[in-house]
Amino acid sequence: MSALDWIVVAGYFLVVVAIGWWSKNRIHSVADFFTARGRIPWWLSGISHHMSGYSAVMFVAFAAVAYNDGITIYFWWPLTIGLGVGIGAFLFAARWNRLRAKHDVKSPLEYLAHRYNLPTQQVLAYSGAALKVVDIAAKWVAISVLLQGFADIPLEWGIIFTGVATMAYMTVGGLWADVLTDMGQFVIQAVAGVAMLIAVMAELGADFPFAMWNDLPDGRGDPIAGSVTTWLVIAFLFVKTFEYNGGMWNLAQRYMASPSGSAARRSALLSSALWLVWPLILFLPMIAAPLIVPGLSNGEESYIELSKELLPAGMIGLMLAGFFSHTMAMVASDSNVITAVITRDIAPVLVPRVRDFSERTQLTFARITTVLFVTLSMTIAISTGGEGFVLDTVVELVAATMGPISIPLMLGLLPWFRRNGPTAAITSWAGGLMVWYFVRYIVEDATQAAIVGLPLLTSLVLYIGLGLIKPEGTDERDALIDSLSTDPDDTDSAAAERQPAGEREVPTA
């Protein structure tokens, strides 16, 4: 990397610091820290929702799939997400927002204690937090692989550097810093992505991308190719519909932070449209990479080599800044929501006096929890050494176990499942995880579609079936579900915001 590249990277970090300190002035309570008190415009929430689905994993693991298999990467990843988010815009987005506006919910799991019971909330909180720490560790590894490829920085130092930088602005600025960084990431990605597309077009000719399919190895233009099957695409559509509409807790926060339920729906539709269109611009150069940097034994290095081959001084620095922003923004987003879960759902049960903390003390506690959680994920990332960790974690572990965790969380919002109680929730969670373990570790030669899809399908069948066999509806649960059908009036919103943390009832087992 040239001096100009490093100047660009340094400039990016200065902007991040400025965002963090500007956001600090907007953070006065945990409501500001976790949900921005519902004051984020719908268009900014939609862009943030979209960008929170990216990390450096895309330019490492997914670039390898594009390099080795071709256009199929679009059909099993962004297309399934775009369609899933579009579905969720009409099912889930507004309901997440109304939980905040009507019930003063600051964590996506906070409502579960009333919707089911306290043990259900705690089981989902602990298992989801454990999953997230591994997921974030994979993202630290991904950005460090890119740093190693571009600048020959050791894996451990890359993880430490990006982790500390993320903590520096996240603990100060909360969700506002996260969302504004997402916006900056969107701008950087737009400039860098279009620059790469133009560079590849200049290298391959003005008829790119239409003529490249004849020059690429056979099958690179097929929607279904390599290890990707039709069943895998269907399984991913199934999983991503739940994951990107709230099963991935940080994305539920984007809906909660919008001004109203209708605004949350618009933000979801914007995110859906971006998922359907923008990734094509990013993936086309990755698919064309075998024509420019052929013969790579490790496809995870393809985007690095492509950038080195085509981009001028300064643009590589911008590209690297984009990689930083992808990972840092996504990890900051995950850290914020996990901190919310720990602060609002786990800690008050373990230590009841946490419920009596003042607003200032709650905010300090949230910031300390953020630092501890990010530090733990960095430690796990360093201990793995990065070998085969990124793709295995993101595709198999996260995608497969997200379903059992998200089924009771997501379907509990919908009126069609008002009869479903804690028995259905816990059984569906446990059954899905057991099926995942069996298919992943016991069954020989299980397909990726089975590993990803069967746990969620099992959880869904158990959840619906037990709701019919053993209905556990109550008036309290019905009232909660019915309250999510319409936006509140101004009086309801103000009353929810004024309710002190210590006065909220925490259900017992």
C-alpha cells in the first residue's frame, strides 16, 4: 500500500472518531443508547438496516464462492435476503417499532418475559448471546485476513486494532454512532464498488459483463452451481426471512429506532430494494476475477489480488477503509444489541438491584458491558488463528442455529400464534438445536441445505404443532399482541417514555 492509501485509511478513522463524539451529545439515557428513542429517519434506518448485513466476510468468504462458482452467490445470498426483508416489511417491521413506542422496550428480547415467561426469555437470551459472540469473532477474523493481504499486518494485531477502534466510538455514541457509521459505510462502498466495477470494465472491455460468461469456466453463469442447490436457496430464503427481520437482533433495533410503525415498514422496503440491486454491482467484479487473476489456490484472496491488480494508489486505501467500515459497523451493531440484552434482560435477573440503577448508572453499565463483550469476541477470534473459521461459522453455525432462536421470538409478535405459550417456545428452540447438532455432527455427508434448513423447519413445526395441541393463550398475552396492530397516539408514546426502569414489572418463572 502507498502513502496515499494509508492517508485515506487514517482519514476514515478520523471521521469515525468525529461521528462517535458528535453522537455522544445525543446520548443521555439507555433509551438513546439502544434505540435512539425512535428518532432515526426512516431512510437512514433503511440504509443502516441494509448495511448492517455486510461485513468483511463478503469480501473474503463470499468472494471465494463468486471466484469458484460464479453468479450463484447472488441467488443464495442477497436475493434471498432481499425477498425475505420484503416479506418482513409487512409482517414484522411495524410490530418491532410498536414494542418500543407502546411498551418502552429497549431490547428485542425484553418483551419475551411477558409474551411467554421469564425462563423462555432467559434461554433465548443466553443462547443468542453465545451465538453472537462467535459470529462477531468470525467477522474480526475476516477483516484481519484482508489486512494481512493488503498490508501484511499479523492477524492478531489486525483484530486488536479494529476491535479497539470499534469500542472507542461505540461505547461513546451508542446506536446513533452505529447508524451514522452505516451511512458513511454506504457512501464509501458506493464509491469503491463503482470504482472497482469501472476498473474491471476497463480491463475486460466495454462489453463487460455480458461477454465475460463465454470466457469464464462452464457453469459460472448458472444460478445453481457448485455446492449450491435449489434446496439450499429455498432453505436460505426461509432462514433469512427470520434472520433479517429481527432474528438477527441488531436489525430489529433499526425498526425499533424509526419514528413509527409505518416508517419502520418504509425502512424495510428500502433495505429490501437495496439488497436486490446493489450486491450485483459488488459481485460482478468478483465473478470476473478468474479472468484477471487466474489460478488462485485460495479463493478467499481473490478480491485482495483483484484490488492490487486494478486499483490505483488511494483507491486501495478507500477499499480498505470500506472493509473496515463494513466490519466495524456490523460488529458495533451486534455489540449494541447484545449489550441491550445483557443490560435489560440478563443482568436484572442475575442481580435484581440492577433494576434500581439510575439512568446515569444504567448508561455507564451499558458502556462497560459493550467493552467486555467486544473484548471477549476479540479473544475468541485471536485464539482460532483464522483457519477455516470464517465461512464455517457464518454459513453453518450462525445460519443454522439462528432459526431455532428466532422462531419463538418472531412468531410471538404475530396474532395468528396467540395460542402459543412457553411450552411451544422452549420445545421448538430445543428441538431445532438438537436437529442441527444431529445433522451437523452425526449424519454423514449431510448437505448444506439440510444443515441450514432442517433446524428451522423443525422449530417451526414444533412451535405451530404445540400451539394447536397445548394452547396457552392468556388475556395478558392477547393484549400485548393486539397492541402491536396500530401505531400509538402521542399520549401513549409519551407515557411509555416516562415510565422509570425500576417500575417495570419483571415476570417471575
